[in-house]
Amino acid sequence: MKLPLRVVVGVSTAVLVTIAGTTTAVALWAANGVSGTANLTLGAVTFAGAAQGGSPAYSQGGSPVTVTLPGQAIIAVMNQTGVNPAPVIWRFALQGYAQGIAGLTADVTVVDQIAGDGTVTSLDSGEADPGTFLGGSTMKVYPASVNGDCSAVPDTPDGPARNIYLYDNTDHVVQAAGAYDGGEVSQPWCVALDYNVQPDAEYANEVQATATADDLTEHGAMARWSAVVAFPPSLAVMGQYVNQAEAAGTAANGTTSRDTDYFRASVYPDPALEPDVTIQLTPRVTTVTP
């Protein structure tokens, strides 16, 4: 958004320009007796958010923008198997610049879960719909480190358990005031997802062996290892269907044989219905002067 200023020459005055809560004083002077008008451009500020694999969404007039974490990315936690699996990583970026003495900061908030049928679940409390994969997972939103690396996942803070944690997300500096170098800044952010699966059990194994050498001395060795058994991540089961099959047959001697068998099938919700998550990015303009 560019900030044009209309100047009446011949009048000495001071104009206050307000940009997203920041007030800047601009003094205008002109020679006496000369009149006329002119347009003076003070500078420009731009801000956008770009989801992984998507195009930037630019702010209009300093309004917030959103990026969408798709449900299809969240259900990748179903592939987390084994002991201490690596988190699922999804990325987005803050982009923008501020000319002159201005700078740019942003707030990052996780707003809603939006299901395919239009159902909206607010995430202000940090707790997701318990009937979703996000409701059974921990999501951490944090700035990437050097070169966009997301491997340094922050520790979970003490306090009541929740699904969503945000780090360094308030007034985060996108471009420092007065630091415009002629180009747009792109700042990568990370979303780390971990399914909160509890192992079913840990089984300890022990093997011991002994042997007698040629000199009749005895030697022994012992080895121990553990095996962790866990079910793969899934949504809560919807129900169980019981099936019954009956069969009857007549033998060559005229006798009849019968048998009845039962089998069961568990039915789970469709993971493809996982709601999308909306992340809101709110820009603010700063200045080098207090």
C-alpha cells in the first residue's frame, strides 16, 4: 500500500500520518505567495503470507491475511510409527517490506478448524476438536532457524496439556525499522505435528549362552533387548459390526452337517474428512522513532 500526500504550496503546516497504529509527523514548508498542488509519495509497505506450495496472499490496507494448513497435511501423522518418530513438518512464510524509516512486525495466531461441511471449531484455547487427528496430536508453530531449518522443534512448556503451542508469535520482526534494502523479506515458519500415541507395552527379552572351551574352561554371554508394541494412529472407532454365517451340507449317507461362524469388523471415520486449519498473520508498521 502506497501512502500519497497532497501538498498545498504556500502553507506551512505539520501533517500526522497514521499507519496501522503508528503516527509519524511530516513537516511541509513552501515559499510565500506561491500556490499550487503536488503529490508527494512518503513510502510504501507491503505484507503477505504464503502457504507451503501456494502463492502469496497480500494484505489490503494493512488487514490480516490467512494461510491454510490443509487437513491432508495433518493426517500425515498416520505414518508416524516406531519409537519416537520424527514430527510431520509443514511450512509457511511471512513476506514484505517497509520503506524509509518504517519497519514491519507481525502476529501469528492459529484461529479455526474448518471442516468440509462448514463446521468451524475455534482454536483460541489451543484445544482442537477431539474427534479429529489434530485433537489427538500436538502442533507447534515457530519461526524457522537458519536457512529455513525446522528440525529444532521447541520443547513443550509446562502447564495444562493442549493441542496447539505458538512460539515467538507476537510482534515478530519481519523487517527492522529503517532496514529496507530495496527488496522483499521472506521469513520461513514451521508447523511441527506429533500424534500423541502411547505404546501398548514394552517387552523385555533376555538370552544367555554358555560354552566349554578345549581347555575345559566355561565361557558365557548375555544379551538383552526390548520390543515396543503400539497400534498405528487412528481416529476413535465408530462401531463394530458383527456378522454371522451359517452353512449346512448333506453327506452321501444322508446325514446333515451344520456349522455357524461369527466375525467382526471395526468401522473408523474417513481420515480424508480431517478439517483444515486457518492461521492468521496480522502485520504492524513500526518506526525508528519512539
